[in-house]
Amino acid sequence: METQALFESVPNFSEGRRHDVMEAIAAAAGTAYLLDTDPDPDHNRAVVSIAGRRDRLVEGLMGAIGEAVRRIDLREHRGVHPRVGAADVVPIIPFGGATLDECRDIARETGRRVWSELHVPVYYYGHGERRTLADIRAGRASPDLGGPDLHLTAGAVCVGARRTLVAFNVTLFDIDLVGARALARSIRESSAGLRGVQALAFELPGSRVQLSMNLFRIDETTPSDVIAELERRGVAMGAQQVVGLCPAIAATPAADGRLLEGRLASAAADAGGDRCESRGGDEHTALADRLRREAAGLARLAADQDAMLGGAERAAALIHVLDAAQVLDGELSAMLEAAARGLRAAVTPATESVYRARIDALDARLA
């Protein structure tokens, strides 16, 4: 069986308060595997995480973007987060052996369809492009497709290829917005702060101040590194929030139940359950129930070492379970392998030394 190239997208929509609209947008992405929907009423924004092979992902994106264009009117939008569109930002992200160049091709295909089918102008950004999101939001760029005028109600869509990042927010105490903005500037990579960090500060309802960050090189700076730096500076902090999903390798307790790999394995297990049920028969029906229970557990996977090691083992085992049930294809295999490898990569040397036999067995299974 040939494993298929696998991709993720985390489109950001300018709606975080009307639950019926958010549910409709997520449902419209139904051809792709839905991993998560994470609304933020203060930002009035929702992040939807989907995955799948190329054709599945593009169709899912077109469905979700089209629903957002129909349901969101930017003239009535209020929220603290900067935006240019109803379907504001649509990043394409590689899994496993997929490449950024392939993601750029998908971004270009999606952008062409957005303009030709929905008549919403498109900006390209990220890998292989001339501009960044900051350039677009600051008005330093014109749309690549359509324009110069933006869509009256839907604005424009920014589509691009990038690697996995972590969106991470921290509530700050004993600091006003001016001080928080100075703090945000000081920790940005562009200001010689922390490597791979973009940061803004927002004032939220209730006189709360939030430090909002994108950690775009998580091999160099993780949420734990950010918290350590803020503690070193004596910053008083409150709640920590992962926006969307978090790769296991960068996870902190704030990512409990929000691990990207856990949700990916969960989606594959759930799809396997659907296929077993459609085949019928007592054995397949019983297995479908077990797979759905396993999917629910993987979706809630905690961000601790024991849970992540166990999750890697469970994802790897599911490849063989679905294969034996004759419901495995290259796409589900790629999802489970990416999940298992991502969780395995998060296991620390200290944990490896405690569970050496389990680690050796897992590595042999993934070899």
C-alpha cells in the first residue's frame, strides 16, 4: 500500500461568537478530516483545523471558505484581532514527508479557485512568496488575484504555505496595554528577542491584557521557553492558552486534550470505525464501536510523557488493526504514522530510559 502525502490547514475565520455560523463553516469542510474548531469570542475569530490528502483538503477548504463568505459580513465585525477577510488566513502545512513546495502548489490552487468561484480577492504569502502577513495587514501589498478593491462583505483571503507553528496566548497581570506592547516588541525575533517568535498585545474586555504569540520555529522556541523568559523578567502571568492544536513536541499542560497528533489519530480511528460499520457483520460492527471509543480517548490525550508515549503506541497499533479489518488505505495509514511519529518525537530521553523495552518495540514498529 502506497502511503499518500498528507497536509493540514488551519484556516482562521473572522467569527468567534455566533455558534451556528461556526458550526456551519466547520460542517462545510466535511470532505476533509475535521480535527478541531477553536473559537475565541474576544478576538471574534475561530481556528478550524482540517487534514487530508491534497484533493480532500482543497475541497474542504473551498466548502468552508464559501460558507464563511456567505455568512460573515466584515462591515459588522468587531474583534481585537487584525483581519483582512471573512476567511482571513488559510495556511497549508506539510505532514510527514510532504514538502513546503507541495503546500505552495496547494495554496496556489486554492487561491485560484477562491477567486474564480467566489470572486473574493486573494493574497499569497509565506513560503516562496514575496510578502508576509504583516505586509498584507499593513497595506503594503495588493492582491495577487482580483483587486485592487476588496470584496464588500468578505474582504480578501490570504493563502500560503508554512511549517507548523504554535499560537500561544498568555494573560498578563499588573501591566497596562502600553507596557504589554513594549513587552511584545521586546520578545519578537524581529527585535532581537526570542527566536521564532511573533508577538502582539491586546486589551480584552474586562480590562484584561493578553500577550498573543505565534511560535513559528518550535524546534528553537516552545511555549515553555516563552514562559521561562517571562518568569525571568518577573512578568506576572495568568491563564495560558493554546489556540487551535499543538504539536506534541512543543506541548505544555495548556495543550492537554489539544495535541495535534492525538486529534489526527482520533480522526483516523473514527474514519476506520465508519468504514467498519459500513461493511456490516458482527465483527466489523463490534470493531467500529471499539474504534470510536479509541477515537474519543485519543482526542483527549494529555500533554504528559506517559500519555504521549501511550498515544504513539496506540496510533501505531491502529495501522495494523485497520489493515487486518481491510479498511486501511494510504491516507489513513499516513495519518496514523504521522501521529505516532509526532508523539514518539515528544518522548524525552528520561522517559526513554524508564520505558526502554516499550520504546524499542515502538521504534521497531515504526521502522
